[in-house]
Amino acid sequence: MKKTLLLTTALIGNLLILGSVQAQTTITGEMKIAYKSSDGFGTAATNSGFTSEKQINIANKGKLNNGLDYAAGFSVEMEGDPAGTGYTDAGEGNYFNIISGNTTVTLGMDHILNGDYAIVPRAGAPMNEEIAGIGGVATTSVRSGTRTALQYSQSLGDNNESMGLGVIQTIPSVGRLAVNFVPKTDDAAKIADTTTPSANGKSGYSAFFVGDLGVKGLQVALEQAVNEKNAAEVTDQKVTAFGASYTMGDFSFGAERQKFTDTSKAETETTEFGLTYKISNNASAGIGTIKTEGKNVAGADVANSEEIKYLQIGYNLGGYTAQVSVIDVDNVGFTSTQDSKAYVFKLATKF
């Protein structure tokens, strides 16, 4: 048995070496460091301090023996950890792609086109990065089906961070369409290859389109994602979103609407508007507003709507980009006594 294993390993190694003659491997990365400050709710103290994120991306592409193109890769993300023990996410951008012309078949996670796409133009980082945990209250992962604290999330209900099988189709002069099937939404492929995964889980699927429809300056995005309910849940988790942006000269403006139903049958509907202005080749400024309204599990309207207003300024320094964001949030979590302001200064670089 041991000899067979050794022989098999040797054969696989030789095959990979022979098959990589036409391959090209690239290593890229990025690093972001920010100073953030947000007002606490009521008498709670202001939260402030530094945050960081570092990411390494390894990508390989080439041709298969049958003439088809392929691509494969993964990322390792290292984020700050309040416990001080360090945090590494190896579930970033794992994928195997087989490519034939305008069609890509992909097996992976956190890679296929998905609802984390920002169709509304911004002059800085996505709001997800800037205000998660605003007011000092941690926000429950939206992918778990329920939320606490902040109700808004750009990637609400998305299942792209689970391992799935998908197809991406490029439609010339129109855009790209992606469909994805996830056998188990709680399967992030983080089980070691020497371990048998759990049988628990539920399936999900999604469809996403983004493109200009042949109109210069236009971008349109459409999304539908469903995670099927399990025995303990009331309904399937669903998200439907659509939006568009248009660039005319130095101005870009856009809007997006997103409707989300969680597994308890509670609903949120978020509408965002954004406008950016290109001050110079290196500088831009943007403003925006995000309003989220809700319904409880009985279908009744929630009394207060959550409202976010933001101003962002971005500047390209060449090797670095600098961003300043000023954010005002009212009624966090639909609670009238939970208002907060956040200030973010961020430096970022790619290599």
C-alpha cells in the first residue's frame, strides 16, 4: 500500500511538471492600513484605532493538453484580530477555471461574479469596509440568515463564499453573466484534505449579470441568490438586486436597490444613490446615501428606517492611494436611539 501511494504521488508530480510547460504564474498583493473612529450609542465611549488588511494572491494560467485554456489560483488574507492572536483567511479567491472562448467553467469560492460588486460609484472603499461594527456593536454575518446591529450590507445574502460550481459567459458588447450552484452553503472548503467533511448543510444558487449593454459609460448589474431553508428555518434566504451607473465626463452617478428575505421571513429593502466627481487625474470626491427599510417576520413595517450618508475623497499618490471617509448613520438596526458618526483615513497599496 505504501509503495502504491509513493508511485501515485510520483506520477501526479510528474504530470503536473509536464503539464506546466506552458503555464504562467503571477504573485500580487495588497495592503491597507486605516485609522477609524466611530461614536458609540448613547453613553457608550467612542471607538477608535488602527485597522489593517494584507493579502497575497497567487494565480496560474496556461493551456491544457486538449487545447483549452485554464486558470487557477488562491489568496491568503491576513486581517487584524482584536484577540491579538492573528487571523488568516485561506478561503479567499480559491478557483479552478477551464476556459473555451467566451465561456468559463469554474470550481471555487469567492471568485465568481457576485453581489459584492459595487455598481454605485464611490471615491473610496465600499461601505462594508468602513462601517461594519459602527457604534461598537458587532454585526452578525449576513450569510448566517439573520442580522444584528447594522442592517445594510453590500454583499447581503450572497453565497459566493461557499464552494460552488459555476459558469461565466461573456456576451460581446453586452456584458458577462454568471450562474453558480453551491451544494452546501456552509462549506467553505476549510476542512483539511485528510478529513471527511460533515454531511450537514443546505444548497444554494445564484445568477449575476454586469455589463454596459453596448452603451458607452453605462454599467448595469442584476442579481438573484437563493439559499434553501433547512428544517429549522421558516423560509429560503433570498436576495434580489438591480442597479446602474453612468459616467459622463468627470461625473459618475448611480443607484441600486436590494431586497433581502432572511430565514425567519423578515425583510429589508435597501436603496442607494451615489455621485462622484473627478477633480483631477489623481483626485476624486463622492457623496452618497443609503436607506434601508424593514419588515418583521409577520410582514409589518419596522417603525424606523436605517439611513447612511457619506462623503469620500480619494487621492492617488502613485504607489499609494489615500482615502478619507466621513459617514453619518441614523437608526442603526432600526433603533431610533442608535445614531453614530464614523471617520476613516486609509492608505492602500498594491504590488
